[in-house]
Amino acid sequence: NEDPRIRNITSRKICSSLILQQLLYYNFFYSWCWIFTWAVWLFYLYWQGLKYKDDDVVRMVLMAFWLLAEPVRLAAGWYGNLQENLPWLLLFVILTIAPIHATIWYIYIAGFDNMAWNKALQISQIILMEAEVLFGIVAVWRMYRLQKEQYYLFEFAMGQRRAALQHTHTTSSYHKPS
């Protein structure tokens, strides 16, 4: 007698994105190589005696933000995607758009060093970040849509069960022996 739609609750669709997970996996290694390369290059250019003398304060601030945001961003992406946790995945997309994009695009546009390895490093990082933003937004949208559907199916099933229990309770009270 049960509604066939109730059975759909247990056949839950997987929301996590395999492509996004692969991008996050490879970005873990690439990002740390990227920051290490930039740190070595900047120290090579601006280290004088016992002091670091770089006149580009914006670059240093953005690099500091990147160092703080990147581990949190990657962890939020991994956790949000694998655990199908929408708030964490949304945090990943926001952190990818705000401090990470600002750092990468500033270093590319400022172009203080027009060497080929610099441009190749920046372009590959930009492509990786843009792909992560794109697939992150797609994963957020898909996860939101599927979890909303799952929520309404669950609410429907709970309403059906409450109605069945209430019906059982009211019919059993009429048949009490005197």
C-alpha cells in the first residue's frame, strides 16, 4: 500500500563531481610547486643582504592571502565534494573566486617578468583555476538541485507516515472492546 515515490528516498543520486575531485587532487601538488617556484624566484630577485626588499606590496599581501586561503580552499573543496556538503563546497567556490583569482591574475597581469617559464606557469595555473571555478559552480548547482529533491521526497514520506500513523491511531480507538 506504500506510495512508490517513497522508495526513491533510498535510491539517492550521487552528487559529487569526479572531474572536480581530480582537479583538486592535481591542484594540491601543482599549487605548492607554484608557490615554491614563486617564492624562490622572488627571493632570488629581491633578497639583499639580510633583508627582503620588494616594492610591490600588493603582490606580497596577495601571496600572504594565498598562503592562508589555499589549504582551507582545497580542504573545503575535498570535504564539500566528497561528503556532498553544500556549504563547504560553496566556501570552496567563494575562496577560489576571491583571494586565489586575485593573486593569480595580478601576477599574470602585472607581468614584472616576461620570461617564458613565468608565462607558462601563470597560464597553466589560470587554466586550472578557471576549470575549478567552472566545475565547482556546476557541482554546487547539481548538488543543490539533487539535495532539494531529496529533501522534498523525505518530507513527503514523513507526511505519509504521519498520516498512516494518525489513521491507525484513530481507527484503533473506535474498535475498543467495552
